[in-house]
Amino acid sequence: MPWPDGPAWFHLGTLGASRRPGFGPRPVGRAVQTRLFRVALAALLIGTAIGCGSAASETGSGASADAWASLGPVGRTERARVVRIVDGDTIIVDRGRGNERLRYIGIDTPETVKPDTPVAWMGPQATAANQALVAGREVVLERDVSETDQYDRLLRYVWLESDAGWLMVNEALLRRGVAQVTTYPPDVAYVERFLQAQRAAHEAGAGLWGSPPP
């Protein structure tokens, strides 16, 4: 799914990081610059690790069990109900003000509903994984810096809370191998964590990190 324009665009599912063409830089603070450097360095390290790859997993079942943890969100939060799944990285939620479209921060999944675009490999699996995680559930929405993107979609980290602890859906989709890390400053609070989840999926040959069909 499309993501908002920003001062720098890093797609970390490929070999290294690249600046999005057609958009000039905007001033960013020293803290953001330092974080961007770390993101680029981590991406390059991931790139050097990509080799022959393991056997494909086309079910989106993931590299490991979902990482429920005792620690949950640290930023500003609110609760919402998931009304509908759009695709692997976009949902419709109700925060008590009617239906709103929400885009997961920090990840990108293969296209399934983009007009005039064929359904991408692993796209249906990404949508199914998202459906299994959040459909009809109450979720906790954590904001980073931006409220919405250029398409007026809410930008959030989405959490599930249960007796087992906390689960961040953005991260869970990465661990299942149905999403790739894609960051747009200034919304980069969990980028290092996301890179670790993606690395685990890659090492397991899960989903996107397996062999595509011939």
C-alpha cells in the first residue's frame, strides 16, 4: 500500500536503503539523523546476510511463535475496534467517531487491492495473517509522531492485549514473513525492533523470504 511522502524513505526489505526518487530532503534534527544512520547501517548488514535462502513458506505462518511480551506500548495510546481488514497493512477501525482507515507504521505488505495492479505474491497470505490477528477485535493504537499520512489514514502501531501480555501486530506480520520493513521518518520509534523481527523471518525462510513460485 502507498505510504506518505517524507524527508527520507527507506525500504529495508531489500539490499540496503535508498532515498525515494523525486523528493528532496527536508531538515531533520540530530536525533533523527542519528537514527537514520543506524537504520541504513542495519539494512546493509541485513543485505550482506541475504544468500541462497531457505525453502519457501507460502502460508505466512511465520518464523516463530508470536512474540507476546509483558511490556506494551510506551507512547500515546487509545483503544479502538477493528471493523474491517483492507489488506495486509491497512485496516478500518472505530475509535468511537465512526469508521477510519488506518495504515500500520513501519511495514509494507504485497499489494492485493491497488487499482490496476495485479495481486502480488504473498499478498493474500499477508491479508489472511492480518485478518487472523485483528479481525473484529479491540486493539490499542499507539501513535508515533505523525497523526495521518497524505491519504488521511491514521498512522499507528497496533497492539493486542491479553492474559499472555502484549503483541504488536506490525511486528508479528514481520515475524511471519508477510511484511517488509519500510520506514518514513519521523515515525521510526521501533525500527530496530522491526529489523530484528525481519531478520528472524529471513533466517527461517518464512513467507517472502522463501522461494517464490516458478
